[in-house]
Amino acid sequence: QLERLITLRDGRTLQVRPIRGEDEPAHLRFLNRLSPEDHFYRFFSVRREYSHRDLLWYTQIDYDREMALIATEPNPENPLQMETVGVIRVVGDLAGDTAEFAMVIQDSFKRLGLGSALMQLMISGCRAKGLDEIQGLVLKENGPMVKLCEKFGFTVETYVE
């Protein structure tokens, strides 16, 4: 139910599906293509190095307590190799009350409907598991993400440290 093809506003078609362990090399390439700003908005720091252990955590998912969906397209230089262009994940007790989501999309795929499609699939997956509440931490400077959260009915609150 979480695997499907989506068509972006520019006509490109992407496959969206749960992430798998064998996606580790493509996931590392994806993370390395992200801009420093995207790294900061997603990880709240500018990270450029990922250990094998980090990548295992990102790709080896226990779907009883978390969910991660990736959007992929064929590599233009090697059409048999799929490249990750976006990811959304939710972590927590998916059979319980609350979980936290995070999403990041490669620059060249922003503002084409991918964020909305991933958010909708994530919400549907969480509802199917009976989850009561989804939360996320979004920097207020990340205006497009704040607007996306508002579009999907999230309550946006500002925290001062």
C-alpha cells in the first residue's frame, strides 16, 4: 500500500516505496548530493560524513516502530541503478500514541509536489497502523516545510531556547 508511482508537476515519474537495506549505497549518494542548507534543515547541523553504522540506521528499518519511504528515479547514466531523490521517515512506537517525522528532498525535486506526496503517504501509513499523533521539529527558517506542515493540518508552534 505504500509503494506507488507518482507523477511530479514537471511530468517526471518517480517510484515511492519503503526503504530497504540494499538502498544503502544510493542513500549515501543521495545524502552527499544534499546542499549544506538541506543538511542543516534535516539534521540541525551541516553533516558531510556518514559512517556505515549511520547508513545502517537509515536503511535497516524495524517497521513495527518506524517507517521510511524513499522516492527514486533511474540514474540517467545507468538506468538500471535507482537513485534516491527524497526520503520521509517517522520514528516512534507506531502501534502507540506518538511518532516523529522528518523529510528531506533533493534540491532539483523541490516544489514539484514530491513533499506533498511523501507527506500524504506517511500520514496514510501512520493512520493504517492506528497512530494517534505525528510530530516533527522544523526550523522556522525552513519556510516551505512549515507551509507544508500547515497544509496537512499540523499545529505549528514556536519554541524559544
